Amino acid sequence: MIFEHFPILIPLPLLLGAMIAAPLGVWKRDLAYPIALFATGVSLFFAVSGLIFVLNTGTHHYHLGSWAPPIGIEYVVDALSSFVAVIVVGVGFLVMIYSHRSLQRELPNKEVPFHSVSLLFLAGLSGMVVTGDLFNLYVFLEIASLSAYALVSVGEKRAPVAAFRYLLLGTIGASFYLLGLGYLYLVTGSLNMLDTAKIIPLLQEHGLVLVALTLMIVGIGLKMAMFPLHLWLPDAYTYAPSAGSAYLAPIATKVSAYVLIRILFTVFEPAFVRDEFSFTSVIAWLSAVGIIWASVMAIAQKDLKRMLAYSSVSQIGYIGLGIGLANPLGFIGAVLHIMNHAVMKATLFLVSGNIFYRLGFTDIPKFDDKLRKMMPFTSVAFVVAALSMIGIPPTAGFFSKWYLVLGSIDAGNWIFVFVIALSSLLNVVYFFRIIEKMYISKSKTLSESTVEEIKMREAPISMLIPTLVLAIAVIVLGLLNAVIVDSVIKLAMPNGL
């Protein structure tokens, strides 16, 4: 039965699509986009099928080449990994639809390499999610990372410098993870996650294990842009092309957060990282500081994309806080926010791309109510996503924040409750200043010729539909939050949490 092979069939179409789209696109440029879209659609089909399969039958183990672990590479798809895989490929599919007209506007004659690299990027991320092997995870991490650097580098004139900084810090992060993995292999003799998890409690000395875990947390924390390891993110998201930012911001850091969850709660036991050595407490406190600091920095920005970039650092802090709480409610909040933030931030970056497509800029001081009149649907999508980022019910963002508040109360840490409340107020400040400009401000910053041109139509339909689908998903996911938590996230709860 083909569905039994779904773990490998999630990243494989993306890899094959990248290899096919590049040469055929060079021969005939118009072929690259449909090939990329088809490959992403096939991957999404198997990701959704895999989620349904796992929810009905339980965790699925797939051995590559029929080699049993720990010798062979094992893909393990459970409720958590299948859930994240659907998020990654689902958002990627919508951005793929969106990217066609956006690339024609921003990167003419570069669509073929961009689509090929974006497929490699999605393949790397989806492979990180489904693999059960620590070294295989590193391989997919490098595929995704190298692709991400390329997606950033083709942006505006400052993009190459941002991509180079991203490359340097990303390489350091990958090196830290690989070095930690090497130490862990040295003491356990295994690369399989589940096998390593069985060996670690049997070890008499934990010195080298602690060094390995520290290195891996730092490496993945850098990839995740966890405060204060986020320095690569603002420039990368700001100067990348609109489609590139729409790929990176919603899903790249979320997959790294998923990897952090796997390392802390699957490879190691919750009691080990929470009670014996307090790794999770450090993560929680750093995340709490990052939430406030990045929110303040977002207020100070005058460019929409850069504001959204700093907002991403803050939102990643929510996920880190949930992971650091290391209790059931915190875990639910973290995983729910992985999904919610992916959808919310994808909506916002697509809105930013729509605005840039029509106006040629994303400078906040230049916005006024003409923008809402010219692009009414795009403006509504922004408002919906902004309200969700703030945490207004019944949007999706409210419920993940609510679980984080409950997790903080359960942990007896009222400072974290204050941090979440304060950050929501700061979100109000930097999002409502844009909403006020869109719906109230009457300033005449746009020339009359520009006004007449923009009044003709909204963003192209292929860009507008993904934006509106994601905006609607922000509300639908909020209304269905109880179903998602009960049917999926609770099934993914790590043992001992």
C-alpha cells in the first residue's frame, strides 16, 4: 500500500521537483512554476494523508532500505511530526501559488532558480520533521539552511550582506548542533532518536552528555532565532524578496522549534532537562526577555517588513516560553503557537508583498486611508492577522497565548503572565498604528498618478487568494482550537511532561 510509504513521500516529491524544475526551466522557463506547484501539491497530499493515517492508527515507523534501526535510518511520524509536516507543506503550497506573480514583479528572469531552491527549502524542512535519526536531521537541516541563504540573497541590494550574515551565523549554529551530536554519539554509540533516548538513562556519568545537550540547544536556538541568538533574522526577513520572506518567516524557525522539542522531550526525558539540570528554565527566561525586547524594537521600526521581522522574534519567544515551561499546558501553547504563528505571519508577509507589488514600498509613514480604498481585501486580511497577533478572541492567536498563560500559572510563575500581557499591549501599539493609517489617516503622501493606478484593481488574484485563505484560516483555526488540541496536540504530549 503506497500510503505506508508516506514518510518518504512527503520530502521526496519536493526533492525530485527541484531536480526536474531546474533543467526543464532552463529549457523552457514557463515549465518551472507548474512543476514546483505540482510537486508541492503532491507533498501536501501525502502530508495530510499521513496525519489522518497516524491519528487513526498511531505512530508509524518507516525504515529506509529495510535496514532496521539503530543501524539504518528510521523515519518516525507521530501526531506531532505529522501535524508540523502539514503546517510546513500547507503554508509552502499557498506561498508557492502566491510567488508566481510576485517573482515576475520583483525578480524577473530569476523565477526558475527561485522555484527550484524553494522546493529544496521545503524538502529540507519536511525532512527534518519526519526523520527519526539525529544525523539525517542534520543533513536536512543543511539542505534547508543553504536554500534559505539563497532565498534571501536574491532580494534587494542589501540582501547579499544579510544573506552572508545569515550564512555565518547559520553555519555556526549547524556546527554547534553537529559537534553536540558528535559528543552524544561518542557516549551512546547511536544516532537514532528513540535508541539514544533509551541509552542516556543508563549512563553513569552525564558530563559529556550535558556538553552535548548544551551545544545542540545553542545550535538549534540559533536556527530558531531564539533570543539572544536572533541577530541574523531582522535583516534576512527585511531584505529578502517578498516570496522569500513569506517562505522563511512562517515555517523555517518553527521547524527548528519542533527540533528543539524533539531533543528536549524525546531524546532526553523532561525530568532530565527540567528538574535535574534546569535547561528548560533558562530557555523560558531568555524567551521571556526576548518577547518584550523584540516587541519594543518592532514599535521602533518604520518599514512594515522589518517590523514584522522583529515581531517574529517576539512570537518565537512565545514558543520558547511554552517549551521552557515544560508542563502540559505550556507544551500545548507552544505547539499551538507553532501552527498559529505560521498562519498569522504568512498572512502578514503576503499582505506586505501585495502592498509592495502595487505601491513599490512598505514604508509605514507613507501609508494612509488610500491604501485601504485601493486594496480593501488586503487591508482586511492585515487587520484579521494583526488582531490574532495581539490575541483578540476568537482568532487563533488568542488561544495559544491563553494556554501559555495557564501554563505559567500552573508553574507558579506570574512574571511570565505579566510578560504575555505586556507583550500583547505592545502588539497593540505597533499593529494599531498601521490600522489607524489604513482606515483613518488622511495624509496625502501618495501622488495622484499613483492613486489612479492603484484604484484600478487589488493585488493579482493569484496573490490575493492565498492571502485571503490564510486570513480566513486565522479565524477558523481559532474556532477549532479545542478540536485541534484534543485530537492532535494531546496525542503528541511527551511522556513524563
